[in-house]
Amino acid sequence: MNEVLTMSHKEVDKHHVIRQILDRKMTWAQGAEQLGVSERHVGRLCSKLRKNGKRGLIHSLRGKAGNRKANLELLGINDEFIDRFRKPNGAKREPPV
């Protein structure tokens, strides 16, 4: 099954460099210099590419909500509750203590 992967230009460049390293056309040091990362990180990227293919080089949160984003439904907060703490002109006011 062929699936379409969306990669940024930076990720495409990274894939090209790591592919050259795995094909032994480039050293870790040369790849690290070209990507602007440490040699140790190049090793991690090589492992990810071997294990997961191109998907391993794509940022894992692409298309997902960030970890710090609050899930208002889960917290039981809805628009009606939020409107109780909003002034008529739309400015926020502090909730009663």
C-alpha cells in the first residue's frame, strides 16, 4: 500500500543526506556538518530511517494538536461557562474567588 507522506524541504534534504550516509557515499562527520547537527544525532537519524523509513524523519506531531493544548471538552468547559467570565465588551475579567 502506497501512502502519501508530506515532507518539508528540510526533511527532504535530511533524507537525502542520511540516505547518502547509509549508502556509504558520505561519512557521519560530513553529514553532520551539512545538516548542522552532531555526529551522534546523525546516528540517531540513520537508525530512524532504517527502522521506520521516510516516516521516521518526519516530525511526529505533524497534523496533531500540541501536547500543551488544553482539551476543553475533556475539562468540561464550554462556551457558556467562558461567557460568564467575559465582560460585555469582550474583555476578560477575573473569576470570583
